[in-house]
Amino acid sequence: MIKYLILLILSFEASAYTLNNNFGASFDKDTVKVRIAGNTTCAGVNLTPYELEDLIEPAIDNFWNRVATSRLRLKLGTPTDNLININTGRLCSPTDDACINTAGATLIPEVNDIVIACNDMPQNYDATGNSGNVLAVTIPNHFKGKKIKGSVILINDDSAQFKALSRSGKIAVISHEIGHAIGLGHSEKSAALMYYQTVEKRTTLGQDDIDGVTYLYGNQLPGDLGGCGILGGTIALNGSDDDDINPHLWQMGIGFMMLLLLARMRAYFKALRLVPRRAHSAS
Amino acid sequence: MLNSLILIALLAFFCAPAMSAVSKSSSLPITLNLGSHTEFFGAVQNDSSGGLRKWDFAPTVGIGTRLNISSPEFTFLPEFNWVLPRGASSSKIIKNLFMFRADLGYNPVDWFRLRIGTSLMLANQYGQGGSTNMNNGNSTSKFYYPDENRSSWNNTFDFGVEVLPLFFEEPQNWSLRLQTYTYSIFREDRRQISYSVFWTYTWNNK
């Protein structure tokens, strides 16, 4: 009987998200900035840097920043300085020896947070150079131990398909790549943002995406303040903005205040004889 | 769907005698909740054409009690609910949601109860590891399944309405309830509402 119960339990709809590395890496801070490369031009896909930022903001706010069970908060940051040049040429990850030995190829510069640029080199999107179907790519992240320090997202500046996408389609593509940048892999489910293809319409995250980001960046137990270890909620010590304060304790406080308020209201109405009295059986 | 219904029936079958035995040895009423939980109402895409999920069948079981607070109209209602694990036999990830809850109940009339309270939600995911090859651009790439047990703790602000039908018996031993849970109530960008629908049976009801 136990065996059948377990089989039944395991037969419900499954989570099917994956990670893009085999050690569950995530950013080592709760607030991660997403910024464009300072000298990027997206002429091939007809976007100005301002228009690119205008796509990034909803890609953050309408998707990843809406997950209530995740502590990760993405913010649009200022463009990087012009020393980081990832807008042209073949870029290689440090572990890709074949790429590094290619003439004209350069190592991906180490970046902090998430940096987005447009780049029209086909080999960055497909080793054979047949990059027409690939709209964007996230170059393997820079890790420090099990932590992500930075990620680079390249938008295929040579892609007629990306250029032809609607505004919401472009937002979804950028948001998908940000999903890779924060540590997620693909999902088998077409309802998920992390599905490998664009779909007819993308409005928000799917359950797989929510489960994945919750796994990587789940909210911590109230009172867990790392070394401090006092009751204080999950206040982001490394964040500088007031709105980084996680409102868990506020909510809990409000919940119990409401309970007390109701009890007081009852006493008040009872005093006014507005609360119906019930007959009690004599004991 | 059929499996879920069978599972609920089996759980009820096994739990009922146990609940009855516990309540007989105690002066407190014991409640058993059976229902379904929908996570993040209207905020999860559930198809490729942009449809949003309004209802989900996620079998939920729970146990609780009822404590009177100075008068019959007000009750304190602690409970523990468990949204049963979700994971297919082929899945490498099993997800559990545990709710540690407490409500203040107010009965303006005998057949109706308002509930206001709070929950500590534990969303636990257990990954069994491994990898899979999936489409990626023009080719395929290897992606990895989680291989750890990780949890997200969340506090919610809860509101519920409960109907206690009087037609069948007195005191009313069963009830129907709609329970909502609001996450991040003070942060508009992250505010989400989940809800459960419960059928509740009470032993040792007084």
C-alpha cells in the first residue's frame, strides 16, 4: 500500500526546470544590477542604447522581480565604462581552448553583475557560424567557488529574426537570457520563459521559472542574518537601498495587529451591546 | 487528476480513524482539512499563448484545532497544511509546500466564519541531480538538475471565509472554506495571492 501511495504522490505534475551548471551556482548577493556595455551599438537590430535599456527594465520587472518566494532583486544599472568591449569580435570563455586559439578571438572580460551588449559575430552564437536562428546567448558565467560573480549576455546584432520581433517578444528574449545569467537552464515546458524557443505570447513567468529561481534564491528563515543571528528578518545587509528590506516581519506584525484589533473591536461592540449574545448551557 | 482524487480518498480513509482516536483522548476539537491549493493566482503563465493560471489542482491535507477566546464568537484556529509533493515519476525535482498557520476566527452567525491570520510557508524543493540534453539554439546542450534540498521561507497575510452548513446536523462537523494567502503585502511589485479551497471535518466538536 505504501508503495502505491508513493507512486500516486510522484505522479502529479512535475517541475522540469534545469540549471546551467552542475553545482547550483547563484549570485552571491541579493541585489544584482543589469547594465548595458557602455559602448554598445545595436545598429543591426535597430536599437539605440536607450531603447535597449527600455527593453531591459520590463524584462526584469515583469518577470524575475515578481517572484514573491525569491530574494533576488534585479535592477537596471548605469552602463559599464567603455573599457569593457564585448560589442565586436569572437569572444571565448576561459575554458574554451578551441575558441581561444582562433585568430582574432578574445577572452570574455570579467564583469560584475550582468552586462548586456549587441554583437554581430556569428560564431558567438553558433560554432559553425550559422547563427540565423539564435537570437541571443549568455556566455558562461564567471564563477567564484559556487557563486556567480558576473554574466555576459550578447544579443545577435546580425539576427533578422530578433529585429522582426515585437517589443514584447524582444523583452521575453532578454528576460530568458537573464534567466541563464542568474543560473537557470532550459525547461521542457512551453509555458515556461526558460523554454528553448520563443512562443506565441509571453506575459509572465511559468511555474518552472518560479520554482527554479526559488530554488536558487529562496527567501531565508526570518531571523537568519548570517553572522548576526538575531531576530530581525531577512534584511539585505549588503543592499544600500531602504526598499531592500524584506517585509516578512512587517507582514507578520500586521497579521497579529489585525488579530488584536479584531479582539478590541469585539470588546467595543460588546460594550455597545451590538454583539449578539448566545445562550450558554448551565454547567 | 484521477490519481489525485484516489490519493485524497486514501488519505481520508487512513486519517479518519486516527483523528477520531486523537480527539477522543483530548478535550480539544481536531480538524482535518482536505482541499486544493492554487499558487499565485493570475500570475503564472500556463500555456504558450499567454494564458494565466487561475485554478490549479494541488491536493492539500491539513490538521488543526480550535481554541475559544473568551466568547463563542471568537476562536483561535492554528493549523498545519501540506500541499502534497509535486513531481512526476520521471522528475528529478520534488516540491513540497508546508503551511504553519494561525487564524483568528469570528462567527457573526452560526453558519459563517471569517478568518484573519498569518502563515509561515515553507516551500521545499528536493533535487535528485543528474543532467539532460535539451535543445539550445541550433543544437543541444547539457543542462543539470538540482542536487540539493533547499527551502524558501515566506510569511503571508491571510484571509478566509468558511461556511458551516447547518442543514445536516448540529453541531456542524464539516465546513467549506476559501482561504487566501497574500505574499509581500507591502511590496506591490512582488505581491502575489495564493488560495486554497478546503473541506474540513471536525472531531470532538463542541
